[in-house]
Amino acid sequence: MNGRIVTSKELCAFISKSPTQFHAVRNMESILSSAGFQRLDERERWYLEKGRSYYVTRNGSALASFRIPSSSFRGFSIAAAHTDSPSFRVKADPEVTSSGICTTLNTEVYGGLLMAPWFDRPLSIAGRVYVRNDGGIEERLIDFGRPVALIPSLAIHMDRKANEGHSYSAQKELLPIICSGVEKGRWGKSIAALAGCGTEDLLEYDLYLYPRMEASFWGLDGEFFSSPRIDDLMCAYTALMAIAETEGNSNMPLVALFDNEETGSGTKQGALSDFLPSIITRIEASLGMDEEERLMKQASSFMISADNCHAMHPNYPEKCDITTKARMNGGVAIKYSAAQKYSTDAASASWIRVLMEKEGIPYQRFVNHTDIPGGSTLGNLSAQKLSIPTVDIGAAQLAMHSPYESAGTEDTEALSRLFTAFLSL
């Protein structure tokens, strides 16, 4: 196995620069370009050459990268993950001034987030905007890059039952304060200034709140780390770095990073779209394969669907399966589900176990408590469009879908070693 192994500190540095899926993909493009990958455009004909490396994006929030082997290859080695994380999306015309004393932003929930941890944290706003430019339309990424908002809690004196459980109204209680005063139009002026245009040229935007909190390493031996967006940039970044620094062998390595997994993947850039199948079809066509050869390559392929799972919470051990309890720093977790929420079966699990045992990569198993079914992820959804053997894996973490999640420092390296070994086959 060759290739540099990614550490948790490197991962956290990438996360810090990637407050939204759009920023994550832009940063990934820079990494791939520096590694010699050539950018492709879905709107143009592809002329692929053996021994060359390529990448393509869709919607600015999904990305696929691959290396064409110099000689004939057996099949595809595909690693899939996602770029998005739960957050609050800023609505159009969002200024709320009904309090008469300050302006809050009208937002809506993106994904299945934990609401309580969003209170009383310094928040910023980032994403993409579209502006008029020389008679056309241009996309620009923006990021306030500093605390500009906060969602304040209601004091205990005004809600004496606050610690007895609470059902939150996202429309009423989770609107962030952005400024003192109720002057309409300040929001638009601020966004236009960041985008480098006049307010009259500002068209539409996809903007999200994100916590302005740096990663921290903790535990008596520094064995844990906490950061925003660990799910699923931990998997996406380690897979991306593996293909950037690792060449395939008898298989063609391919990394597919989708958007909108947190809302069901049913978009043009999600795992249920034709993004990955169309890329494979175009690769095969560009290399002159006939229909039977294409089917043979796909039947000889394998996919790792990578998305984190739940570690056993020491204060809630009853929420875990009664015999199988994944833990932070326990290695790569192989994920199983009888309801096919995960795509792992005995064949794919056996295959990945043998690979990890050969490379000395630590691993463990993850299953949900039978009475507490987990959510689905990429593997079983991708299989509806591209039916190849697939295993679902991830790192075990705590506080999934919180704005500040926690994981084990050793597990980043375990994921990195797995992707490096897999994409070297």
C-alpha cells in the first residue's frame, strides 16, 4: 500500500476551510488540480487518455474523480461519500423585523439536525450567490468568515420547565439575530458587498448558517476530536486524498462525492441521480468498449459507500445493539441492516474484511438497535442506479447531526488507509 495517510488535524483544517458543500467541492477541485487531474465538463465531449486523471463536478456541490489505467483494467473500484451536512438554510427575503428592536433571519431546516446545540453559539453564513455580470449570470462563493449571527436561548426564568424537555419550533425559536435595528435592506447590501456586486445585480443564493467554532482535540491523551461537519467530510476528504495521491493497479479508481444525502439524495447531484452512472458510461464509451465489455467491467466492480455511524454513547448504552457496540477509535465500522438501509451483505463484508486484515487496518461492526432503526445512506440508493457489490462503512462518532460533532483521532487514519488500499487495487 502506498500513499500518504491523512490525520485528524489535516481533516479539521480542511473542514475549517469548507463551511458548505460548495466550498468543500471548490477546495477539492484545487487539491485535484494540484495533483495533475484534468477538469472535465458534462456539457462537452470527453476525450479520455490512458494514464491520465480527471474530475468533473455537478451543481458545484457534487464531484467525481478517476484515474484511467495505462493498460487494460478489470473493473471499477468506487468510493462514495457525501459533501453536505445538516444546517439552517436562509430563505429568500429573510429579514424579520417584527420585534421592533433587532433583525432576525428567516431560515428553514436542512436535513435532520439536532436543534438544541445551535443555541448560544457564534454563527456565520456562507454559500453561493448568483449575480448579473456582463449580460450573463455568474456564480460566486461567499463566506462572512466571522461571527455574524446567534440564536439566543430563552432564559430559565422565563421558562421554568426548560430542563424538563422541549419541542422546538424552528420557525419561531431558531431564527438567528443578525443586527441591532430594523432597517430593511441591510441583508441584501451585506450579501452584495461580499459578492462584489451592486444590490441591483444580486439574483439568487443558496446560503447556510454554520458554527464559527474551530476543531478541538480532547481526552486525557488527546484521543478524541470535535468539529463541525465531521459527518460526512471525514469520509469524503479521506477518500479524495486517497485518489489524489494513489494510482490504481488492475482496477480503475473512482471517487464519487454526492450532495443532498441529508435530504434523501433525490436531486440531480444526489446518489439517486444519474451522476455516477453517466460518468461510468462516458468513460466506457470514450475507451471504445462495446456493450458486453461494459457490462463485464461493471460486474467486476466494487463500491465502498462511506458515511459515519453512531458510536456507543456512554450515558445511553441502551440505545445501542445489545451485542454489537461500535466505539470511537475502534477502527473502520462495517455497517449492516436487515432492512437494507445499508448495502452490506455477507459477500461484501467478507471481501472488505480480508482487505483490511491484509493491510492491518483495524475494523469493527455496526448494527442498529432492533427497535431503533437508523437512517439510510448512499450505498442502497446508488444501487438503484448502478448495481454492483457494495459495502457500507464509516467511522463511529458521537453527536451526529449536531453543529459540533465528535470522533476518534485514530479512526481518520484507519479510513485513510482503507481508501488508499482499496483505490490501489
